[in-house]
Amino acid sequence: MPALETLTAMRIVAAPTALDSTQWPQNALPLRTAPDEILLLNASAPISLPADEHALIEPEGSFMGLWLPMSEALEFLERTCAWELPVARPAFAQGAVANVPVKLWLEPERILFIVQAPFAADFLERLR
Amino acid sequence: MPRVIFENQPIDFHEGDSVLIALLRAGQHPTAGGCLCLAGDCPHCLATVDGVSYTRTCQTAARPGQIIQRHPANGEPPLPTAPAHNVEVPARNLHCEVAVIGQGAAGRAAADEARAAGKNVIALDSKHGQEVIGIYLGPLVVARTAEGMWHVHAQEVIVATGAVELPPVAPGNELRGIMTARAAAQLHAAGINLGRVVAIGAPPENIPAELAEGTLLRFEGESKVEAVVTQTAAGAERRWPCDTVSIGLGLTPRDTLLRIGNGLNVRAVGEAAQSASLPPCPAAGTVCHCSSVSVADLDAAWERGFREMELVKRATLAGTGTCQGAACLPYLRSFLAERGGTVQAPFTARPVTRQLTLGEAAAGAHHRATPRTALDAEHRKLGARMDRVGGWWRPWTYGNFLEEYWAVREAVSLGDVSTLGKMLISGPDALELLERLYPTQVSTIKPGRSRYVLLLNERGYVLDDGLISRDSETRFALTFTSGGASMAEMWVRDWAESWGLDVRLLNQTMSLGAINVTGPLTHELLRRAGLSQPLQYMQHVRTEVAGVPCRLYRLSFTGEISYELHHPSEHSTKLWRTLLELGRDLGIRPHGIETLLKLRLEKGHIIVGQDTDFDSTPRRVNMEWAIKMTKPYFVGQQAILRTNKIPLDKQLVALEMAEGPAPLEGEVLWNNGEYAGYVTSSFQSPVLGKVVMLAWLKLFNDALPETVTVAGRPAHRVNAPFYDQEGARARA
């Protein structure tokens, strides 16, 4: 039975130009959730953003993730996702999946489903 | 030979037969009769197939063991008699640049052309098992298939659905044995003996048929057609004995889907794109077989003044039936043209074009997920009755409301307030944004301090309430009500962007858990959890509690010492359990929403949405202290200046009643027999020994009545709060 695991992450809200020009830690995965916001996965160390002294940088532990192999993921998405997935890989996308707010990180062979914890139970129920 | 079951009798069928052809081959008919089209356009082959009513048997492949039943002969709707089966229907979302509906010559050409232009094409055709039932915004084409529903998201839709053969309208047109020329050809090709065939209009292909000359007058027969009667040019009647009548009266575009797609990127090709030439206005006979509407019925509607297409449709129900006007619309138009002298446009077409089961309609749909706090499992383990409140699953009560209530008033209690809206704001314009958004003087809030605030809309009505907490000169934390949280980010962000202010916004509503620790023993509990120094009232700090990093807010909604512990939600369970353990000998209990609502009522605190309405101004809710009209500007200020010139007409007031039971929330107030308002919150207070209420009360002769009648008993107006008027307990 698939399970969601808590993701280690930071949320960073800053001027878009500051986000554009920042070098993120090597193992971190920056997901641009909005022009002025990044969800930085695999990051827990203090992050600084010298380009924007007003940036909001907060540890984020409410996102949960689940990797699915590509075929399984696409089968689920075809049933539950009304919007078109990006063709390029890797790619980031977000929107309603089975009427749950979901973020997707698409790699060539697999997809990471990212859900905030308050929706985790409903998401898993709809995944089954 | 495989067999289907028709009316409890097995019937042989040939491979490739539709259900209808199988029945006709066996000398049966699924309905009373009428002109068959075998193209899915008419209502004359509808039956219940495997429990699904209104199935078009001409479009349904026969399968061994299929159960086929006629619809009730008395015209009653064919309601299911057995429990529904196969309720859940899967959906597939497909994406393309061009969706082509219909794969006749025109449809294939359109698809080929699009593919040649490098476009991604999805071609749909009912003959291939994809029955399109509607086009929606997008455009989104929804089709029924054997594997479930297809939701085809296309950039462009091409309708190539061809044309419908016109049925005849004349007395006797409900008899069996009448069919369109194409239907006759299909049946003949399937090996069905049509007997003696008479053709009206163009004859069927490859079938010997006698051409009935003259104008069609009527069909004759008992239940099955036996003859056609025409009128010659000289005016004489001529009778044409027959077993089958083939109708070749011409074609009309099958354009229902095109009309449904009006305004979307939908176009038609081929016969579906052609303009309809109207048939002659019928003199008599059934026009709409779905709703049994005759020419006489149309005349009656016309005489009553229903002379527009949409009105005639509604007055007679012609076109509202299972075929959605495919058969009758040309005749409705010719009728109105003949009577009124002008050709009227077809009536509006809307999805769906075919009957759906509830499962098919719901395919792919999911209800909105209700979020759960990180403590959801803890609440359930403690036996909480969960309910949806403010858009979240929340504990209503843990079983004994009074125990929860007294724990707050006399000991210490925990409440899960993770659902509160929580937002961080920073930036050089953060203060300016909040000064414009809120009616309070934000600049006087010192770092480390919080203030209760109202949020108003442009009309000066109360939109929400919450806290502003200042971290530094340029950074603030905001809270909103649980119900208002989803709106709050949009509201703040929209204004910030409209004003072009340089701010950063971080919505942390779902990221942070929040536990309300409340009761006179709160300080002792927090001391045990590591808080060395109590905070001042309306102070906030970042510190650790029980090893969990928290933002602590000292405030009070319950009327007792209270702290909200906002913390990363992944630590909620640890913090909750530790506090419960540390407070075991203090009499700690969790409290649910029911208790919280009553506790705050004793303090006279409003709940936005329960005690307020869509026209509640600060003056009406008696909270003018929360707005500073001398500020240069805030959202709603101009509206308040304007509405304050109008005499006050009603106000949210506090009422007391000596004895219970508490009136129902919503109970009407009476002033000397006259309607005076209604109760918004009520509670028989254990600690006060009386009933306390908030209520909307009308002014009479520019004054609020001192006493009103509620549920037949007197209630007296008092000043809120009811409990601890000086606020000493909350500030202790």
C-alpha cells in the first residue's frame, strides 16, 4: 500500500528577481510554486537570501511526498487529473488531482506526488 | 446461437446485431412503434437494457444474456426496480489539439487535415463506441464508451455528425413498421424481411419498393402499419397497402452538439454544417414522440399566446424529451414559420444529449476534500465526535461538554486551533499595506505585541477578524478565522498587488499547527513545559514549549488565561501529548468546538459568520472601538463615513434571561408583539446561572428596547461581556 512520507523542506517567499539569482544548496530541489515563492525540497539548513533582505524563509514540514513509477502515475492521473501534464522531463506542475491540491515533480521514469498533510488522508483514499 | 432475454423470453441474435436488430429479427419491437431511424436520433427504440433505462437499442450491441425490458406502456418513467449495479464509472482524461466528433467522410477528412497540419487529433464516433453526450467549457467533450466516460480536453472541436433523416408527421405515425430509408436499408442488409415496402419520398437503397405518389395524408393500421394514404394532385385519396413504410423526406443537420458548443471553439463540417431547409408544416399527427406533442397541441399553445420557440418548447415540452429535438425541431420551426410568418432560430441546446446514469454523470468527479489537522487522529483516539467546521474536520466534543467547560473555567484545557488562518508579511511596504487593509492604527502596535482587529470589505461590512502581531518594523504575523482563512490570502494579495506595494506574503495556514492552552492553571502547565516567564496579555514571542519551537501568543477567546501555541504541524502530536501528560494532575482535558463557542459567548465575543451578517458594520456589531476613523485611509472607511449618516436601524446586543432552557439560535425576538430581531448565539451558562445570548435587535423610535420576548419569555438587554466584565481572569 503506498504511503506518503514527510518531506524535509523550506518555503521561501522573496522578490522574483532574488529567487531567480539565488544558488540553492547542491542536493536541494527548488520547486517554483509561484513567481515569488519556492518550495525547496531536501533542504533544512539555514538558507540565506542576501538579494532580498525582506525574504520570508521558513522551515516547512507539512508537505508529504509519494513516488510512483511512471506507468502507475500516469494511469492514476489519467483518471483524476483534468489538466494536461507537461511533456518535458524533469518538470514541475501543480493543480487539482482527484480534487485535492497536489504538486507534481515529473522525472523521466517516475513522478513525485506532493500533498500537504491536511489532505494526505483524502489523497491516499482516492489513490487507491 | 447466443441469446438475449427480452421480457423474460430468450431471443437468438446474430453476431454483429444491435439489440434492436435482434428484437426485430425475432418479430419483437422494444416500443409501441414510431418511425425508426437506427441512427440514435429517435426515441422509438428505447428500452431498459441490463437495468439502464432509456438505452438506445439501435446503438447497443447485443450480448449474450443481456436483459432487455420495455419501458412502462402507461408512459410512466422507467424507474429501476432493482438495486443499482456498477454504480462507479471510471473516467479518462484525454488531451488533444483537435477533437473530431463523427467519422463519416467529412469527419475523416477534417481529422486528416488536422493531422497533416501537425496537430494531435482525437477522433470520436458512436459507431466506434464513443457516444458524445455533451460539450462543455474548455471545450471539453464528454463521451460514453464501453470502458467508461472519456473527458476529452481539446483546443478545438469539429462536429462532423452528419444529418438526421426527417421523420414523417401525419396521423398514424406512431405505428410500427415505419422507418427512414437508411433504417430500411440497414434492416434489409441485416437479413430482416421487410415484406411489402412502400416508399414515401426517396426510396431506400437496394430494396424493391413501391413509390407512394402524392402528398402523405396518414398511416393506417392497428398496431402495425398496413397502408399509407396519400392525396393525388387532383385531390383524390389513394391507399397503398404495405408491411413497411420507408421514409425519404430529406435530411436536416444533426447539429445539437454544434449548438451546445455555441460560443466555444467548436465548428461543424459536412452535413452538420449545412443550413436546415424546413419541411412543410404538418397538418396533423404527433410531432414530438418523446413528450407526445401533436400538431393540435402546438396549435393550442399558439392560441394561448406561446409564439416564440423557447416558449412553445416550455409550454408543450416538445423537444425536452430523450431525443432533445432531433426528430421534432424541424417541424416546430416549420410550424412557427407557417403560423407566424418568420423562421425562428432553433431552441437553445444544452448538455446532455443522451440519458446518463448517475454513475456516468459522476465519473471522474470527487467531492471537495475536507482538510484534517495534524491532531485529527489524536481527537478520534480520544473519542471526539468530529464535524466539518470552518471548512475543516474538527472535534465538536469529546463526549462530555460540561467536563470540557469546567476544565477551562477551573483548571486547564487544550483546544486544537490549527485551522486558524496564519500569514506572515514582510517588506518595506508591509506596514503601509496593513494600515490600508485594517481599520486599526497598525503603526502603534509595538514589536512583540498583538492586537485584535476587524477586517472590513469596501462596503464597510465585517469580513473577518483576527490578530495582527508585529515582529519588527517591517514584518508581521496575521491570523484569520478558520472560515475566513481561504479568502484571506486572496484578499491581502489582491490589495497588495492592486496598490503596487512591495511586500512578501507567506500563507502558513496548513503548515503550522496551533494549540490553545486555556484555563486558570495555564501558566502552571506552561511552566512545566519549559516557559520560564509568563507573557503579558497580547504579547507574543518565539520560544520552545516542551521542546517544540513555537510562536506563543498570549490572548484570550475563552475569558481565561490563554496562549495559542503555533508550531510546525509535524510536531503537533508530540506537543499535544506532552501537554496532556504534564497537565494530568492539573485536571487537564481537551475541549471541542461546542465548548469553545459557549465559552466565548460568555465573554460576548462574536463569531464572524454566525453573529454577523453580510451587512454588519462595526457600528451595527457595536464594535466601533475597533476602527480608527481618523486614519487617512482603510478599506471600507468611505462606506462607513457614508452609512454612519443613516440612523442606526439594528444592533447586535447582549441579552440575558433568568432561567433556561436557552432559546434556539435563530429564535425570533418580539417587542410588544412586533418582530424585533433574532438570536444568533445562546447558551445556558453554568457559571453564571442564567441564559446568555447575542441577538440582532431592531431599534424602535430610535432606541433599543430594554426588554424583549424570546420563546415566550422575557429577555433583558445588558452590556457584554457577561462573564468577568473587567477581564481580570484573562489578564491574570
